[in-house]
Amino acid sequence: MGWRRYWDIIVYRTYAELKAEAQLSYMGYVWWVLEPLLNTLLFYILLVAVLEQSTVGAISFIVVGAITWQWFSASLMSAANSVVDAGGMLRHIYLPKLVLPLISILTSGWKFLFLFALLLLSVWFTGHPPTLVYAALPLLLALEFILVIAVTLPLALIMPYVPDARVTVDALLRSAMLVSGIFFPVEKLPSAFRGYFHLNPMADLIEGYRDVLLYNQWPRWDLLGYVALLSLLSLAFTAWLHRRVDPAENKKKQPEACPHRSRWLSSGLEGRHHRKSKKRELILKG
């Protein structure tokens, strides 16, 4: 079975999961909307009441960051645990370990498109109509999708071998959310720390979304290039890791037996077995 067939499975299972979730319960979709809104409310209180910052444009500023982060974090947590959660099934049937996290990533991606449409409406209603710089949005969406894949797939391959990784990843995600610029602009940081801030690829993408949606300016191409390079390096590592841990890939590396050598060995064994049988018959007759 080639990867084209596995891709058919990925697409079908994504559709089936979305349909099943819609039929059984709408809470999954509702929570996708509620979580960024609750985070927005929490960060708004922190920004206005605690840090005493200006409230002008604060809601739109935080909503853009919270929804962008929601796609990354929700996709990562569901897809990274997909191989572990399906461990019982994988003992009975073979599937490449990358299939299951890809199903989760595509499922989360479709949910995010609905949420992103709501984000666009909220931005337009708060006085930020579409402009020419919206042409950069497909690039931002594609880069975040590739980043989600690049970060999630190696984690999904590693998780079965590190039992406590789930708790560690959850804690790291919560910490990363606080330093990704969701509730503060990079201009508030001292200039000495801004270089370290931009090492976080999600911080760069969130800043790019805000540049396009709120400030009517093109994103920084150098930061987007950094995100693309980091994602490609991670995908290369994922390909290497998949060849190491996937049993089917390991079998491909094993050298095939030479057919002439196999025939020679089998004929030699058959000849040896025939001579032993003849010797046994002579002993019995004697």
C-alpha cells in the first residue's frame, strides 16, 4: 500500500471524525470558540487592570493572538498524543505512525478555518476593513500549517517511548503561550530581549497576523523566512526519525537475499537431508 492509499485514509478519517463530532455533540466546536474568548478575557483583565495599559484596540489585539495560538496548541496536543492513544489498534494492524497525527492536524485545521472566519468578521466590525496586504494571509496560514506539522509529527513519534512527555509538552505549551506576545506587543520589551523573542516562531507568526489584520502593513519577510527554514529543518528531522522508528521503513533497509544464493542453500540442505535418509535406511537394513 503506497502513500497515495494512506492519503485516502487520512482524508476519509478526517471527514468521518468531523461528521461524527458534529452529530454526537457540538461542544467540541463550541469549546474551540470559547477557549480563545476566555483567554482573551483573562489577558484583557491582565493587560488593563494589572498592567494598566490602554484599552484602545486591546480586544482586537488579544483576539488575533489568542485565536492564532489556539490553532497551534490544540493541534499539537491532539496530534502529538494520537499514536499513544491508538496503541492498542496499532498492535493488530499496521499503519505508518505519521498517518494518525496527520488526521488530527487536518481535523483541527478545518475547525480553525471556521474560527478564523469569525476572527475576520470581528476585525472588520472593529474598524479594520480588508486591504491589499490581505494577500499575505494565505502565506501566513500556510506557514502556520507547515509549522504545526513540523512540530507535531516528531513529538507524535517520540511520545510512545517517553511516557511522561505528555505532561511535559502541556507544561511547555502553557509557558510558551505567555512568551508568544499574545497579550503584549514586542515594542514593550527591552531592545536587548527582542532578538530572543523572535526565536519563537509562533511569536513571529502572531506578529505577522497583526501586521496584516490590524496595522494594514506587510509582515516582516525575514521573520517568515526564519519560520519556513525552521519548519523545513524539523520536517527533515521527522523524515529521518520516521525511518528509524517505523517497522516497515526498517524492513526496507534490510538487504534482500540473493536468489542464486538462496537456491544454492536450499539445494544443499535438500542434498544433505537426502544423504542422511539413505544412511538411515542402510543402517536399518543392516
